[in-house]
Amino acid sequence: MRALLQRISHASVTVDEAKIGQSGPGLLILICAMQGDSEAQADQLAAKIAKLRIFKDDTGKMNKSVKDIGGSALVVSQFTLAADTSRGNRPGFSAAAAPADGKALYEYFAAKLAEQGMPVETGEFGADMKVELLNDGPVTIWMEA
């Protein structure tokens, strides 16, 4: 699985002009299941993200996790993280998991992240979503499992 984490002051996701998920302060997590991924990758990624120390402590150093600050997460499916730009000018997405597998792993990942002890809200898999966010830092981290 691939994830792009953004440390946020707040974020929200809207589908058909209705806000369906929000978070803040905490993390916006854009997530993509790749071909061959399983629940094992989702487990590993959720556990790592929950413990990742990217929030400032009292001295201003990145030394706290999202759980340490009492933060939350907004998890949004993003198959374009599977983009292959090695040929031509139009990216290919054949490395992304099939839609049914991708949706199952996306939902599983969000549930596993919530099991790590933080509030989690989500977007809508496969929908045309509008995501708004206010980066904090900015801090943006790419992860794979």
C-alpha cells in the first residue's frame, strides 16, 4: 500500500456538495492499495502511521504522534498514487489494485487505523471528491508497506 500523509490543522472531504468527512488537527492520509497488497500491508501501515512522531513537542521538535496530541485522521482513497509516469505524458494506473480489492483494503486500513486509538473519518471510495486542507508545517510524508 502507498500512503501520502499530510500534517494538518484541519481537512475535509466533500462529495456532491455534502461534507462527508473531516479531521483536525491531525493527519490527512491519501491511501492507495496496489496490486498484490493484502491486509498484512494495511496492518503494517496503520501501526506505523499511528506511532509516527511528526508533531511538535514543547520544545518544537517533531517528537509526538497523532495519538500523543489527541489528533484525528481523515483517510481518503487515491488510486492516482499508483501513477506510472515512466512513459509518455499520460500516467498509467495499472499497478493499482482492482477496484473491489482496493475498496476492501481501503476500508480495512481505515478500521485498523481507528483500532490504533484515534478518531478516523473517511472519504467515499471511487467518488469524485473535493478535499480541502490547511497544511501544518507543511509536513508531507510518503510511505509504502
